[in-house]
Amino acid sequence: MRPELTAASGGSPCGDRSAPAAPDWEAFWSRIERLPTEVCDGCTDCYLRCAGELQLTHHEFASVRRFLREHGLMPLARTPSRGPLDPCRFLRSDHFCAIYPVRPVICRLFGLVEWLPCPKGHSVPCLQDGPALIQAYAEFPRATYAEWEQRLATEEGAHANY
Ligand code: SF4
């Protein structure tokens, strides 16, 4: 059961054989936008967990790409792929997130669910629907920033050939 998400993504309980509806990003995002923020004091001590290569949904990729362009940060996004222990490509040298206003869902859940605890214990696992949110998030296709860029370049190349 996923409160506020079932109507858009669920099928009929009576055994409807039609293909399941695609997950509804707008409904999902409306829940994400209401995540509590007051539990974080902004100390940035969690930056050590900002490692490896993020997997983004297409909506997240589009938001991040737009943000990077608007702020002249595209070279930041073009750094080589990161290993699991390398810093996230969006982590700044001062330990702040360069794309904080448009950071992906997994980053927004930090400190709010049991398996992503605040290293200082400043926040507490408080989301009753945390597991459901993760489950819903997992339904959206995701890829790394570089992979989405590659797909976009391929699509643009294909259109240019028409
Ligand atoms: S996008 Fe920002 S918050 Fe998320 S892992 Fe990277 S630096 Fe950290």
C-alpha cells in the first residue's frame, strides 16, 4: 500500500489483465516535496556518504541538467564516471551539494529513513511511509547522469539525420 500513489500506479484489485499503469511521477513528487526539512541543521557532515555514481530518473536528470545549465556548471557534470568510493560528481570541495535545490530523491531521504541515518544523530527515522517511498521510487527507470546524457545525444543525433 502506497498512500497517495496507488491511484495512479495500481491496477484493478479484481484481476484486470491490462498492462499496469506507468508510475506517476507527479503524484510521487508531490509527496517528496512535502518531506520534512526541519530535522536537518545543515551541518554537511553527511558529505562522506555522497559517494559513487547516482542513479537518476529521467525527470531528475532533466531538472539537474537544466539547473547545471542555468548556473554554468555543465563541466561539473562531465567528469568521468565515479567508482563506489569516489565523491559524488555533484559534491563541491566545501562539502556542499552543487545541485542541492534539485537533488535526487535518494538524497532528500537522507536522515529520514532508518537505512540512511544522519551521522550525528541529529535527525531521527521519522517517515512512516519511507519503505513505500523507496519502493515507489524503484519503479521509475533510472540511469546515471552520463548515461542519460548519452541517450539524449543519441536521440538528438537520430533526429538530426532526418
Ligand atoms: S547529489 Fe548532492 S546530496 Fe546527492 S549524493 Fe551528490 S552531493 Fe550528495
